[in-house]
Amino acid sequence: MYLADTNIFLEVLLAQEKKDICKEFLATHQDNLFMSDFSLHSVGVVLFRLHKSELFTRFINDIRDQVGILRLKPEDGLELASLNERWSLDFDDAYQFKIAEMHGLQLVTLDHDFEGVADHGNITFL
């Protein structure tokens, strides 16, 4: 099972350089795919900032029955600061890593900030 990082979705939605490989990953793994609530909100922030709120609505409709949404409870977030200190992960990367770890998911990302963590967690780079 997989946790797709925010950048996987944005790559497709914004038709960026690696959109085809991300689109193929999402299509191939739609039966066992998750995203964090943080990613969902981040996609919304980016699309609204770009005046693409209608694209966000389509995105919600597309993922509604295909992608599970996972969140951290406040007490789960207590370890995020230690992930920052240990591997210099910023807040959103620590959040993603913690969710993947808690649920035994493979974290799929384009973000090379995870390179220092790859030996300590289930990280796949597209």
C-alpha cells in the first residue's frame, strides 16, 4: 500500500515535467493508494493560489472513491520535531513520513529531501 506525497498529485494536476510517470503510478495503484489530509489541503492551497479552484473541485471528485485520506491525531504529531532534528525534515515531510510509518505504507515522492531518510523508511522516488 502507498502514501502518495503532495508533489505526485500536483505534478499531474499542473501538467509538470514528470506528470506521465506520476499519472501511471496513480492509475496502477488506485486500489491501494492513500494521501494525507495535509496533502489534500496543500493541493487546495496551491490550486486556489493559482486561481484554479475548479480544478480542485474536479480533483476531489476524482479521488473521492479511490484514495484514502489519513491524518495524524495531535498526540501523533509529538514526534514530528524529532524527525526534523534527526533528518532535517520540514514539517510537511515529517508529517508524510510519520503517517507512512504509522500505517506501514510505502511513501512515494518526487521530493529529494527524503534522500537522507530513505535508508530508515519505506521511501520510493519516482
